[in-house]
Amino acid sequence: MGEMTLMIDDFNENVNDSRIQKAFSKLVKKWAEIVGIHNEIDHLLDPIAAIEVKLPFETSEFTEMWKTYKEYMLETHIYSIRSRQEGILLGRLKRLSDNNAARATMMLELFISNGYKSIFKPSEKQLTGDEPTKLEDQQPSLDLNKKPVL
């Protein structure tokens, strides 16, 4: 890119015709746009390096459920959890689960089964299934004995 800019500057210095200078000015503006687009694309192709993420719990159940949760977010909500966000989510999950691996695993299961996008501290009744979730409250019940309306 630098060589092209030097060539453009050299050409611009040696042009005396006003029509050519006007056309050349338009060309230079377009070149600047192209360079800007190139820089944007270059930035996208060279993303920030991911950081190493450490799971807060070492149980196989939690590890597998966390993997399932990330796949669920991508599959259901078309959302990929990046490394920095993953580290923060895991820290929040550890805190909200009172540093309890089994509880954290149950929370992830609750979030997935109810279609939740975010992590929050559910009540004990929600975790055990004794209290219906908001999503379950909104789902109509199916009555097989009811005749269909035509």
C-alpha cells in the first residue's frame, strides 16, 4: 500500500492539466476509501487473541454441562461465547452457585431447559422443579380430549 501511495503522490506532482487534476482528485478519494475498507477487513481477519479460560470446578459433570451450555448458546441463540466473556460468566456462575459445583451444574441445566440466554441465581424451588419457571407459565397446556376448532 505504501508504494502505491508514493506513486500517486509522484503522479499528482507532475500533472498540470486541471481536468486531469480533478479526475485524479476523485481517484485519490476513492483510493482512500479502499484503503479504509482494507484496514477494516484486515482488523477482522486478525482478531484479538483468546485468553486461557480455567473452569471453576473440576468435576466431569460440570465440565460436560459447561460444554453443553456453550453449544446450546450457539445452537439456540446463535451466540458464541468468547474467551473473556467466558471467564467472567464462569466467575459469576461460581459466585451465584455459592462455590458449589453440583449447584452450578443444576443451574446450567435449568438455563438450557428453559431457553434462558443469561445466567442468574434461581430459587431453590426453581432448581428442584417445584416452582414453574416463567417460560413454563407461558406455555399452553395440551388437552387431548378437546376437539379442534375448525
